[in-house]
Amino acid sequence: MYREYLKKRIGSLIYITGTLIRGFSTQTFAEKNFGLTPDQYVILYLLLENDEIVCQRQLAEIMFKDRANISRIIDIMHKNGLVEKIPDSNGRKIYKLVVTEKGKELKEKVFQTDIYLRGEITNGISAKDLAVTFNTLEKMNMNLRDKVKLQI
């Protein structure tokens, strides 16, 4: 019965799928004992792969998380020696984020698991279907992005 309901409710299906992906990723990271959450991995990945991303506000905008959440995640990563917070000369509460050597090594260690997770999540889905899904979700994202007020 619930499957019939979900077929008619795109928001519910997206939410449940997101919850399952997050749960599967968190479970896999815990089983492999990385000492890192999927969100922390995404931050390491973004900082290392995109030179223009240097501060918490940019991460908040990209990940669509509020400032307090990003700040908490960064503080944990800083305490664990994965990132350095360098005060920015333009603002007293603005920090440039730099991944430490420990963070770089951990990102590389986790990278193959990231590839595995993406493979499991998209198993049996053609490249064409994935492209349509990405395109559709991006359009939905753009339809809603200006309507949702987060303190980023």
C-alpha cells in the first residue's frame, strides 16, 4: 500500500531515498571504522577538489546546510586534525579552511569506498536514466532554492 502512495508523492520518495542513501553511507563508514562521517568526507572532498572553496559559508551554500551545522562539523574536523582554520584578514569570524596532511590521507583512504557506494546506489540504472534523473532533480532544486530560507 505505501508503495502506491509513494508513486504519487515525489517529495516522499526523494526523502525516503535520501534517508536510505545517508543510512547506507553512514553504516558503511562505521563498518570500515574511518572515524569520519559522510558529511565530513564530502567537506574534505570539496575542499581538496575545488580551489575556490575556502570558507564555511561557501560549504554551507554548496551543501545547503545552515551555518551552525557546518560550523559544528568543521569544529569536529578541526579537533580531529583534518582541517586547519586560518583567520581571514577581512573578517574576525571568517576562517579559511585548509585540509591537513592527515585529512588528505583520510580522503584518499575513503575515496574507494565512495566509488563503491555510488556504484551500489546506482546499480542497474543506465547512464541515460541517471542523466535524466540528475537533470530532473536539478530542475526541482532550482524551482525550490529561492523559496527555502536557510540562514547560510
